[in-house]
Amino acid sequence: MSAHPSNRSLLVKLTALAAAMFMFAIFVLPPLYDLFCEITGIGGKTEGAYTAVAVEVDTSRNIEVQFVATNNATMPWDFYPIEERVIVHPGESREVAFYAHNRTGQDMLGQAIPNVLPNNAADYFHKTECFCFNNQPLAAGETAELALVFIIDPDLPASVNTVTLSYTMFDITDRTNVQVSQVQ
Amino acid sequence: MAHGPATLADGWLKYISRWVFTTNHKDIGTLYLWFSFAMFIMGGAFAMVIRAELFQPGMQLIKPEFFNQMTTMHGLVMVFGAIMPAFVGLANWMIPMMIGAPDMALPRMNNLSFWILPFAFAILTSTLFMEGGGPNFGWTFYAPLSTTYAPDTVNYFIFGVHIMGASSIMGSINIIATVMNMRAPGMTYMKMPMFVWTWVITAFLLVAVMPVLAGAVTMMLMDINFGTSFFDAAGGGDPVLFQHIFWFFGHPEVYIIILPAFGVVSQIIPTFSRKPLFGYSSMVYATAAIAFLSFVVWAHHMFTVGMPIAGELYFMYATMLIAVPTGVKVFNWITTMYRGSLTFETPMLFSIAFVILFTFGGFTGMMLSIAAADMQYHDTYFVVAHFHYVMVAGAVFSGTAAVYYWLPKWCGKMYDETMGKLQFWIAFIGFNITFMPQHFLGLAGMPRRYADYGLQFADWNMVSSIGAFMYGGAQILFLYNVIRTIGWGKPTNDPQVWEGAEGLEWTLPTPAPYHTFATPPKLK
């Protein structure tokens, strides 16, 4: 029952295949998924900080932008938009604010995760300034107005008249090693 | 002839070391089969707990938290502990004998791949006795249930999954190496028995997707313990990513379970029809086509997750496409039986029931593949009924058929045919009483994985539970019949055992000697 000479090479090849699939699952699939979502806009994720470029404001269109704020799971903050909806023209820069109040007795760290609906609007919702780019520390009992400056791209598809921007506030007080750069 | 195996007469120590250190494919096959039967009984006991609690509405026997652990453990133990090792056991026993090889290609790795398995399940099962309880997030362990909200014992679960994945990968590499390198001269690929073909294809699926499962649990491990955010939205990850990765493994996994079952049935039906398998080459190509398609349909498990319409349509049509090669297989089995001189011994009864009930399960699968309709069926008992029709009536029935079919060859003794048939009818009727009503419950809107239900679901749940106890009883009869056969069965020395049986394994003496095909057989 001496081993067939090519058993060893087959063993090596198949083990390499298994190892490659493991690497594929951890290092390729998650970035691929993010890329896919970015291209299709499925996840409703918005892009990072936007540098404003000079564009002509399209006064012929009125876009209603709605703001939704939600607390995730056990997050105890008061968190809501100060204006629930604004009407803007594409190309126009607009500042709005969200109210956040830590009503607990301890210092906390929050992280807001944005989401835009409809999906095909996500790529056209530009944020030049956003509290969601960083995490939000609030001391016990502290109140803050969180600012957001955004521009709707004039290339926004003609079918879209209403854009909803939703923020979910996560409690990340106990988390270490949060990479905010991933978040945006 | 080489030395024989140690028996009890040589003393306990020698007997135990024989099994622990064995590199013999028949010994390892036997170990796999007994292990999987033990897991089958354990997973079955979990199912009995579930059905006992669901016998009546309201909470009677157990707490909802424990119910969740039972559904999770039932799924995990049955899929990874019972069905998969059972078919690996059959592969170990039969593949060398079917292709004229003296043993598996990598016997020491074969030993290792079996012996790490009991540890994996000991680790997994021990969590039930720990503080916080066992895994309670469903066998699909969706994040964040299995990460943010999981009990602390989830790390044991992850380690267990890693070990069983390693075991499966090693077993598969062994099977591929055996089939590619160890075939007797003249045994070309297109002369291999169907069981061997289905297993080679399964083994490739395993090597490709078990590492993806290992990757998924590794990412969970890092999210839980090392502060990464693969699946955590708070850190920029996405829980839906988990579902994509899980089902990228999970859908090929269901074919990993069912393809060897196809192979078994493709051996048994020709024997008892006394005709060669109809459309052998189309069977091979259909199996390969199913395996290929299994990689590109995963998101049909997650139609409700919020996919764009183009994605829903693609996954819907791709899923429906699988019905074509599957239909080829069912057609071939039926055509093999057509105008054959059929006899209905126990293995044949289980195989015919397999064809009928698996086709049922396939049809409900077609219903579920319709994305628009799936919005209603998703996560209801309709899904539970569907996958038990393909897993139990598919994989478990064919595994039972395989044991009855090859048991005389393994131990040289005939099982009790009357008891076998009795077991078949109890199992067949019990199975249908259990799972047929679950279709109705699901269509009426009863969600899966809950410990309690609305009063309108009470009657069919009681019927389903009665059927489940019946089906469970049939397995005890099965165990008794197997033990009785090995101990006190009627001896037989007929190499062929079954009148219509064809293939190399039936040219060997009965019972199969410890070492076979030390010199390769000559093929006609």
C-alpha cells in the first residue's frame, strides 16, 4: 500500500485551494461586497467628506430632504433632527442640525451611521461637513447640536423628488479600536 | 494476506488501540457511521424536545431560551454531525471497494479527519451545560444575533465549527486523491459507479466552501473578541454581509448533503430494477451542473433582505434553472425502474420513497424560489417543511437505504426484512404526518423558530408532533435492527448478496475481508 507518487502533490494543491478559499472569504468577499454596494448604492451608504465644487444651482427643481434619527437598541440619548424636512435646490449648500442630549449620568461615546433612500440617490447626496465623520462624545447630561452641511448633486436622477437621510445612533462607549474612517 | 484486525479476544487495550490508531478505510468508515448515528439520535432527541413543546400552544415543558438552543443545536448536529459524517462513512467504506483500490489514498489523514470530529461535537454540546447556555441564534447563526447578542459560549461554537470544517476538508481531499489516483487499471472516469461520481463532485464542493464557513466564523470571532466590525453597523460593517457569506457556503452545503444521497439511490434503484442505470452520462453531467449552479444562487435564501429587483430576478431564475438537471436525475431514476423486474426490499422502498418525497421537496423549493411569493413564505414553517422534505426524506432516507443495502456486505449477515419494511412504513408515514402539516402551518403564516404559536395553529401542530414521535420511534427500530443483524443476523456468503447488484464491491467475498484489492482487479 505504498503511497501513490501524485497523492502528495494533490494533497498540496487541494490544501492550497482550501487555504485560498479561506483567504477569499475573509479578505476578498467583504471589500467586494462594499464595492458592489457602492456601485449599486444598495446599502444606502453615502460617501465621505465632499469638497464643494462650483456648480450652477438648479433653481428649476425643488428637492425635499427628510431627516430621520433613530437610536440603536439600548442607546439612551435624545436624538432628533431640529428641522424634520427642508426644501433645497440641487447644487445649493445647506446647513441643518440634529439635537443630541445625553440624559444618563455617565460620559458616553456615540456613532451615527447614515443611510440614504432611495438607493439611487445615495451617490448624489454630498456631505461637506457632517458630525457622522467622527464619533460624538457627550459628557453626562451634556447637550449638543450636531451640524450637517450637504449639497444635492444637480445630476440627481429626475425621478427623485424626495430624499430621506436617516441616522442611526450607536452606543460605542464600550468599544475600543473603532475605526471611524471606515464609517462615514 | 496482511494481519487481521485486533478483536476483543486480544484484550481491551489492543481492541481500543485498533480503533484509535486505525488507518483501514473500513474501520474508519464504520467509526464515521456509528458516530453519525449517535449524533442522529442526539439531534433527534433535540427535535423531540422541540415537538413536545410545540404539541400544545403555550409554554409547558421548557423555557423559550432553551427552546432556541434546541432548534439551533438540532440543526447544527443534524447537518454537521449526522448527515455529513454518515455519507463520509459510506464513502470510506465503499469508494475503495467500488474503484478497486486497496484503501484510501491518505490513510493517516483519514484517521485524523475522523478523530477530531468527536472533539468538535463534544465542545459544541458541552455549551448546553455552561452558564449562558448553548448557541441560541439558529443554525444559520446570523450576525448580530451570533455576535453582539450571542451568549459567551459562542466562542466554543466557533471553535467547534472550525474543527468540523477541518475534518470535512481533510476527508474531501482524501476522497479526491483516492478517486483520482487509486482507480484500478481500466476504471475510467466514465466507468465509475454513480456513488463515486457524486462523491468526487461533493468533495470539490466541500474543499471550496468549508473554508468560506471557516472564514465566516473567524470574522465573527474577530468581531466578538478583537474589535473588528465586519458585521457591526456601528463600526461601518454590515450584518447583511454575513448573510451573503453564510449562504455562499450554505447553498453549496445543501448539495453537499444531497449529492451523495443521489449517488446512493443511483446504485440501489438499478439493482432492484435489474436494469443498468438509465442515462449514466447524463447523470454525471447533471450532477456537475447542479454543483456548478449551487455557487451562483445563494441569495435566494435572502430575498427579503432588500435586494434590487434585478438581483431578485437573477437569483430567482438561476434557482429555477437548477430544476432542469435535477429533473434529468428524477427522470432517469424513474426510467430505470420503467419495465424493470422490480422487487421491493427495504433499500428499494427507501429509495423509491426518496424519489417521490425528494421531488415533493423540490417542488416546494420551486415555490420558494419565486421571489414575489417568497416574501410570504420566508421564515415560516413552509420553509421548515420544504427543507425537511429534501434533507430527511432526501438525505436520511437514502442513508438508511444505503445501510440496509450494504450492511450484508459489511458484516456478512442479513438484516430482518420484515423489521426493515416495518421500519420503512413507520418512518414513511411518520415523516409525512410530521412535515406535510407544516406546509399548511407555513402557508397560514406560522413563523419558524418560536417556542409558542397562536391558537389557530394548534391542531396541525399536534398532528405534526404525533408524527414526529412516530418517526423518532422508527429510528429506534432501525438501531435495533442494525445491532440485531450484526449480532444475530442470518449469515450469508453470497458475494453478490442482491440478485441484480453490479459493480466491483459485489465481486468481493461476503463479509468484505479487512484488506481488499491488495492487487488491483481486472476490469472487463
